Amino acid sequence: MVRRSIQDHINKFLFKGKVIILYGARRTGKTTLSKTILSEFGDEGRYINCEVLQYRQALDTTNTALLNDFLGDYRIIVLDEAQSLPNIGLILKVLADTRPDLQIIATGSSSFDMAQSVSEPLTGRSRTFILYPFSLTEISQETHPVDWGARLKNILRFGMYPEVYGQSEEMAIEELRDIATNYLYKDVLQFNQLKRSDLLFKLLQALAFQTGHEVSYGELAKLLGENHHTVRNYIELLEKSFVIFRLSSFSRNLRKELSKSFKVYFNDNGIRNSLINNFNPLELRDDTGALWENFCVTERMKLLHNQRRFPNRFFWRTYDRKEIDYIEEAGGKLAAVEFKWNPAAKVKKPSEFLKTYPNSSFQVIHRDNYRDFLL
């Protein structure tokens, strides 16, 4: 079993008076991780799937006596898919107030509803973590160095969902199609009775084809025959369901810097490829550069989150088309990065950027040196 990096950080907050909130897309391993943590407490731990009707009904109350009667004398409890409980925020507050000895781990596959209901009642009394698909750091613990060349190409094609990683091509494609069809935007469609699965799929396809490029709400709206507000709303919901994430443009000193554009990346390459039904080998693709950029930006995000580091992250572009793929801002310094799959690719130093921001550095990340950046 691949040990999840975030587990050590979660363990540090157990029984410290904090409710643990664990978010992550469906099928990323939240249930497995929470049960792994529970297993260390034997009979003192209890797992509850909040999507099961009888449990949802039993927990749909803020009556202290009823809650304590249902939960019993356990030391630690997992409320899995807790976003299924309409009053989850108040329920957690009641338990935190009346059972300070009880450790609660609440998992959620979407943050748009749960985060709003949890944040205010639990102000200062919760810790939030996100579980992504496997990271390079996690799988490097069980992958021999000689395997990395071929393994990397497979990761760019099939991603690292736990049920996909290490499978044969046939099984990997089957699993990814199942996730994309049955799980990917399940929570989005349940939110506020949004039922436009056709629009969601077309939007995701459009975003998949624009991976690594700037995205315009207006252009997407025109392409999909929808209004600007609807497209923006759906993108925000997809981000809060951990399907995609956005990077904003960096702008400080130059008038010609783009300041309102953004890029969209997928949390997993395999999901991105499944949406456009393209699992071809890299040698037969014309989007290898986009796959490499999506992979690098996503893996960097996982690494930073798993290490509990939270720099500001951007891309940079000017109106005269000078650009940098990725920028991190931390400690008053800027680290600029260009992603190139081919180590022999010629990359011109962004002299204007480096001159404008003297406290900046620049590096190129390719398939021969990525480990220093992503591990």
C-alpha cells in the first residue's frame, strides 16, 4: 500500500481539540486513508458513511443526547462524505462543544457546500487537508529508479488515481472512464439542482484542449452557447470539486502585463486525457507539452500542500506575448519556471522579467531534471 504523505500531518493534530476536515475528489483514497488512521485505534474507532440513508438520518440532528447516543463512547470517529449531511457545520460544532475528548475526521468530496457550513461554526477549531491522487513523492517510495523513464510516460497518459496507477493500459483506461463518467462531477450536479451534465462535459472538454493556455470566460461562453456567468459558475464549482484548479496571472510593475487572465489545470492527467478520449503514446501526440506542463504544475501543487507550504502561484504574460509558465512567490522572492518535455529544447531567458523583478530566479524543468523540483 502506498503511504499517503498527508497522514503524518493529520496525525500531528489528532486529539489536539481540532476537527480534521479532509477534502478531495472522489476516488482519490479518502476512505482508505481515514480507515488506515482508524485502524491504529482498534475498537476505539468508528467509521460512518454519511451517504448511507440510515446514518444520514441518525446524524441529521443537533440534539446532543441523540448524537451522543448514536455515536457511543468511541475516541475517534470518521464521518465519510460528510457533505451529505445538510447541517454538518452545526453537527460538528455541537460535538466539538460537548465531546472535546472525541476526535472527529470529516471527509468531503466537494468543498463548495461543506466549507461554507463548516467554516463559521468551527472557527479556530478545525484543520483542513486536501487529498490528491498519488504524488511522485508517494510512489517514489516503492518505485525503483530504473523504472522512472517508462513510468513517467505512463503517468503523463494515465495519471495517478489510486485505482489507476500501476494497472495495465486496458484496466487504466477502463477505470478512468468509470471515474470520468460516474464520479467526476457528481457533486457539481447535486449542488443547487444543477442538471446540465451535457454542458459540464462540453466545458471540461474545452478546458482539456486549452490546458496550459490562457482561458477566457467570454470565449468559453461563446464556444458553448452559454452566458458568461454560467460558465464562470461551473468552473468555480469544478474547482471546488477538485477536478480542476486555476492559476492567475502575475502583474506588479509593467503596464503591459496581463492582469486579469488565468490558466486552468486538471488535478490529474489521466482524467484530462479521458475527457478528450486520447490515451495515445507520447510519440503519437501533439499535446505532449501541455501534458508535461499540467503534470509539473499539479505535482508541484501536491508537493507544496503535502509539505504544508503555501506560496503564491502564478503564470506571467505580457501583451506582446512574452510569457513564463509558472511563478512562485515566497519570502519576498520570485521563482520563475519554464516547462519543456525535451531537455534539448532551446529556451530564451526572460530578460525583461528578470530585469523588472531583480529578486527573481529562473529555471527550466524538463524530463531529465524534474525530480529536484517535484520531489
